[in-house]
Amino acid sequence: MDLVEHARAEADSSVQRDALPPVSAANRYGSIDVVLKVVERCNLACPYCYFFFADDDSFKRHPPTIPSRTIDALLAYLHDAIDNHGIQMVKIGLHGGEPLMMKKPAFRAMCARFRDELGPKCRLMITMQTNGVLIDEEWIDIFAELRIRIGVSVDGPKHIHNLTRITKKGRGTYDETRRGWELLRAAVDQGRITDPGMLCVVNPAYSGQEAFDHIIGELRSSAVNFLLPDITHDSPEATEAFIAGCGRFMIEVYNAWAASDGKATVRFIYEAVGPMTNDDSCRSIATGKYDPMGLIVVSSDGEISPDDVLRGIDARFRDTGVSLFQHGVIDTLSHPLWQELAQAQARPHASCTECLWFNACRGGSPQHRYSKERGFDNPSVYCEELKRYHRYVASSLVSSGYDGTEIERRLDTRWVHSPVMLQYTEADRQRV
């Protein structure tokens, strides 16, 4: 049965039939993303936090707050990437722990240096992910002055948020986060800052529709992503019921989004709808999703690692031996760990390459593919639910008037992306 027949067979009253919003074409840049751990402590104790409650305790040996020498080294590293390796866009994401635990004068001075030194040489974006608890008017002034884009972590309505986003004494923090969020919204209404986004971790015991309605309706967020819990094939949570609950949650969010006429950007939805409805989006996702070669995580001591979600699954992803003080961008991306991740992304599990949804799914995120026995040579622990979700989206699109034959063509195409993230020679490769 082809996609069109399959979609029509599955379409029923539960699938949204309203016309869905168009998906804009994706753009690609020669870019590098830096996740910068400016504070390696937190004022909350969220039990699912991969940074503090996985098997990674490296934060204990790192400076609580990033020192000036690490900032100096990062700037030198990025100057080299821009001047010598064709980087045109730098995205610096300020993370923690909780980045707003950094003293305001030091935070302002750091971000001002980024703007002053890198801004004239590249397209620079500074973002920050926060729990929102410490936001006040002085912080808003800093965000506005230095054009910092803000993301706030909110896990849904108060009764859900307060289950997981808690203080060290177990007290829920919804009211404090909501207060910080409303300060951000007021600054948006005044034209001082751009719209903040939200991150919400999927809770399979609760309703995706309820979470969406609260975040988009009551909190007025214009952009949100819902993150699947960071589990591997070895995690005790990886039960059939848990995984099925996550899949149900995703479909409930999709239905709520479609019913809202797509008035908010939901990243995991656009990563499914885009490849099915737009050639450029499909090419971008199919050739670049989960690409590790444009991402580094910098600890407060200058240590460099791949995606920090991986640090808790195996010690080698945190004890890399790569540092801002000894290595440049070519050394980093030539390192065996980045090469291993690139190979895992380029060569997914055998079952994935024959799957209709591969161009949209790309085999799932690396941490969800991992097991101690087989490394990354697995389908996602969420594989069956990801198939169900993508099948549901395709059915919804066909029912809404999209051409199923074109959807199938995009998903069947083996796209090639010609631009290279960084240009370097074989001699460069041999330096590590």
C-alpha cells in the first residue's frame, strides 16, 4: 500500500481536516553552535535533568561560574573559526545549570564582548535557556541591551510543572517561573525584546493537548518545543507503556496545533510537516538533522564535548581531552568522538534506511539510539511511536488537501547537501 492509500485508509474523524499552514523553506549556513556552560550550578533540582542527575558529576570539578580566561579562550577559538574556516554564523547558547545565577555585571560584560568582538565579523546570535525564576527588570534591561533571545523551561500547567521543576527542598516553582515569563511578555509588548520561546519535557502521564493549550493559550508563547525524555535503550523508564504515552502526547500536541491554525511554531511538528510539504525543508532535515559537526559544548573550565545530553551516557563523551586552551575548531571536529557521532548520523541502523519516514526522522536523536551493548547502532528507543506519529501527520496532511504523491516523493528522495560546514584539508585531519 503506498503512502496515499495508507493515509486515506488511516484518515478518520480523529485526524484534523482543516487546512494546515504552509511551511517556510529551510535555509542553511556555514555555522557553529556553542552551548556555553556559564554557570555549572542550579537553583532547581529537576529529577530528569541530564546535567545533574545522570551519571555525569564533572560539574563538581568545574568552576561554578565561567572565569574570564575561559571567555578569552572561547573568543580566540571563534576568531580562528571565522577567520580561517569559513564560519559565517555563530550561535552562542548560554546554559547551565542556571545561567542567571551569574552576577549581572559579569554576565553583561561577557555578552558585550561577544557582540563587540564577533558581531562585526559574522552573523551572531546569543540565546539563553533559563528556568525563569530569577528574571527581574534588571535582567530584562540586559537582554534588551545585548539582544539576547530567551527560552524558558515550562512543563505545562501548574499541577504538571510542579511535579518536576522543583527546588532542592521539593517545592514547585511554577509561580516564580510564571512571574519571570510575564516580565518577558511585558518587554515583548513594549518592543524591547523579541518573543521568548519555551521548552517543555513530555510527560507521558498527562495530556499533550492540555500542555499545548496552557503554553500557547494562557502563556501566549509563539514558539515551543516538546522534548522527548532523554532515555536510552538501557534506561529503566524504557517500558512499552512509557514510550506509548510519549507517542500519544505528541499526537495530542499535533492535533491541538492543527486546530489552532498553526498559530505557534512547534519545532517537532515543523520537523515532520516541513519534510513532507517542502523540498528545501526535506533536504535540510534529511542531510543535517542531528549533525554533530556544527555543535560544541564548552564547560566553564574550557573543556569541549559533543552534545551535552550524551555526557551522562558514557564517560568518554565528557572526558574528551579537548579544550579551548589546547585545541582549535579543526582539532575538535577531527576528534574521534565527533567522527563517531558523524558516522552514526550518516550510517543509521539498517532498519532505518528502508523506513519511509527516514528523511524526517533520521533514525532519532543519538541518545535515544544508544545502548551499552551496541552503541548507536540501534533504532530509536521511541521508534514505533515515531513511526506512528509521522504516519499520523502524513494522514492529516493528505486529509487537509496536500498531495500524497508529492509527500511520498520527498520522503523517498535521497537528498544531497553540497555546502560543507567547515572547509579543511587532509593535513588538518591528521593534526589530531
